[in-house]
Amino acid sequence: MTHHHSPRPATARRSEALSGTARVPGDKSISHRSLMFGGLASGQSRITGLLEGEDVLRTGEAMKAMGARIERREGEWIVDGVGNGCLLEAETPLDFGNAGTGARLTMGLVGTYDMKTSFVGDASLSSRPMGRVLAPLREMGTQVLDAAPGDRLPLTLAGPKHAAPISYRVPMASAQVKSAVLIAGLNTPGVTTVIEPIPTRDHTEKMLAGFGAALEVEIDAEGARHIRIQGQTRLSGRDIAVPGDPSSAAFPLVAALIVPGSDIVIENALMNPTRTGLIETLVEMGGSIEILNPRKAGGEDVADLRVRASGLRGVTVPPGRAPSMIDEYPVLAVAAAFAEGETVMDGLEELRVKESDRLAAVARGLAANGVDCTEGEASLVVRGRPGGRGLGGGTVATHLDHRIAMSFLVMGLAAERPVTVDDRTMVATSFPEFFGLMASLGARIE
């Protein structure tokens, strides 16, 4: 299937103080897993707050193609699952569009089933490496029958008659690889173990346990997490309230910090400790972020955030924080462009294999708008200009990447001159409400 669209540029201009209350859409990671685990469980799951972006809906379509019944009814999603071990072979290729999470997790899901499954996607997804997920699946007995060079989409998997449980040490900090192996373990006899030297977001473990999987986590003397899952157990449907996505909250949050006089509240933000690296960093930079009404929702920590315009100063971000904020570096780089002094970000190799080479895209976008920055192999140094003096005036190539588009539109709200992005259409993959939400706070984006 081909994926063509006509680019639609957008321009952000210096705005008056932002004010009001915003509620960001549901967390993307939890939304993907809600449809997947609900579709795999026995019985019915009801999901509220689901992110209804293109990426998540592709995962829903894939689960439907393999036998699950999924429908939206009066503001909630009703999922009738097939039961663990009972997926059906899809009759046509699963089309994941731009959804890397959906594609990689589903490879884990189907990789241990004795059936063939084909995966296709758009140009951006087809350029992204899948080998990191396929390597452990091959150890479990999955065959890659067909793939584009470099283990890229389009590709076809064939699962073994009987999958083999493995113990797999994840060679990079990747929640997607960890999750794919654990999900593959659901249909594998015996115990599958994932060893994670650097902790990453833990939604898969929390949610699988909530659906009834037999799963345990142990931390060894070196601090590595050993996650063990017993295969071929029953999963049962459940109700899920999806909290607000911290990666989406990042955009109004940074906008309020850098647009003078701003004072906003972001409601229902996920505060899982594996996802709050950006907030931690912005507070270190002098950002005024107040955590209000902390509470539990669906087994996760959530809170409301009051954010006020602040004079930011440059910091050195510890590389170990990268897994808890990997998707937020583009918008952090924008915040750094308005900070006093130098902000040093290291440990960014994962940004090279996102929807685009995000590290290169951010560096070029900053340079095009007058920001002094240095791009390293896995690092970015940004030398800021408080007040946005002399910044802006450029056009940013988004490379079909939603986070690049939104980050630089945020920049334009506080820069001296407008900032244009070459395409706004990809924003719908993760944050369809972005333009309306930002306008409601007073942002000038057209």
C-alpha cells in the first residue's frame, strides 16, 4: 500500500501570555497496549481516555484483523478479546502507517504464533530498523520470510509450531524491545526472561500484571531489572482509564515556560517516574512547574501541572535520564534555545532511529532559526538566547515527524520572528487536538 499526502505548512508567531486549562489526550504508550492486551484477553475490556490518534487506531485495526472485536461507543472503547493463544491469521498485511510502537509490539505478539503475518507502513516507518526486535524473536523460533534490506518494512514473519522461551538481555535502553519479548512470551511455554540493565518505561509490565499475566520483577546487585513472564496463562478483560500523555503535555508545558507572562494548568498528566525526565530537567533549569492534586488512575500516578513563564538557565542533562524523556528532547532543545547559557544533552543515540533522525532534524531546525548549537554523534549542545532575541525566521523540515513539527511551532510562539514547519499533517499521528488546544491557550499558529 502506498502512503501519499500533500504537505501543509504551518507558522507560529510570537504570542501574548498563554492562559487557561488544557487537558492533553491519552498516553500513547498506554493506549497502544490497552487495545492490544484487551484484544488478546478473554472477555471484555472498556477503555476511557484512549488516544484516538492515527498510530493507536492502526493497532486497533491490526487486533481486529486477528479476531478481536473493537468498537467506540458513547465516548469509550469496548474490546472483546480472543483469549491468549487464540489470535487468527490476518488475511491481508497489517498496515501500521507511521506507528513504530504498534508495529514493533505486534511483531512480538504474532512472532510466537504458528502463522504468517505481513507488516507494511508509510515511508517513515519503512525506513526504521526492525532488527532490534527481530533478533530476540529469531531466538524464540520466529522466521523472517521476507523483508526489505536491513530488516525493514515491508516484512513477513512466520512463527514456529512451538516457540522457545529465552532469557534476553536488552542491548540498548528500549521499552519497545523489552515489551516485544515479554509479549512474545505470552504465547510461549515456560518462562521468558528479559534483563534490562537500564530501566525504561514500565507500562507493559504494569498492564500485563493488571490483565492477569504471571509476571515478576527482580532487581539484581548491579541494578538491572529481571522481568520474568510465565507463558500461556489466561488474560482477563478489565476497565482502563488512560491518563494524559506526558509527551503531548510537553508542548503546552514548554510553551508556557518560554512565552512571557504565561500561567496555565495541564490536567490529568501521567506522572509515572519512568516518564517524568523532562519535568525534572525543566525544574532544574528554573522552570516554575507546580504539581497539583497527585492521585492514582488506572494503576498509574497522575497529577495536574501549573506552569508559569520562567527565566530558564542552561544545564547538563545526565545521559542516564534519556530513557525517561527520549521523546521530549526536541522540545527540550527548544526550551534550551531561550535559556541563559549552555544546555548539554548527551546519550541521545536513540534519537537517530525515531520517526526521523530526530537529532539531525532538531539541530538543523535550530540552526535554521538562528540558534547556536552543536550536534555530536549522540549529543546536542544548545547555547540559548533569553527572550528569543534574534531567533526565528526559518522554515523547518519535519521529515514526516510529528514531534519535530510541534516542537518548532512551540518555538515560534516566543521567538522574535515567526517559525514555519514544512508540514503539519503528521501531528495527527499522536496529538490530533494540538492546534485547537494551543489556540485555546492563546497561541498564534496558522
